[in-house]
Amino acid sequence: MAIGHNQVTVTTEPTLLHVADQDGANLWLKPEAAMYIGNGDVSTSNGYLLKQNISFSVFVGPGEQLYGVKAEGTTTVYVLMTLNN
């Protein structure tokens, strides 16, 4: 198992947060401001709300992609991951 990390600037357009490899990945996300997560079609009306400075964990299945989007402006989201390979 490997540990990785990243900081992603999320905008008002769906922004790629992570692409899982064939084994998937466990992610911990912590946004500086409220944002929404989901698939490539995520929007503020259909995404899962992540509140400001609250850590959230999610498993991203093999080959899946996770996106984020903001209602307005931008935010930095901190991503910590454990890769199952």
C-alpha cells in the first residue's frame, strides 16, 4: 500500500480530484470552502456537499474518477490517499 497526497484547486467547472487505478483508492478530502463531489457531471444541484474544513473519506473504485465543483469562485481541497497497489 502506498500513500499519496495532492492539493487541487476546484472551480465552478467539474474539476478532477482523483483517478483510481485498477485496485481503487481510499481518499480523505478536506476543502477550504464548501464544495460538491461526484462524477464528471457533478454540479451544485446534484453533487454531494462537503462543508468547509471538514474531512471526508471515500473509496474510489477501480478505474473510477472523482470530481469536485464550487458554486462560485475557487477552493483548494487537500487530498490524502492510500493506494491499494
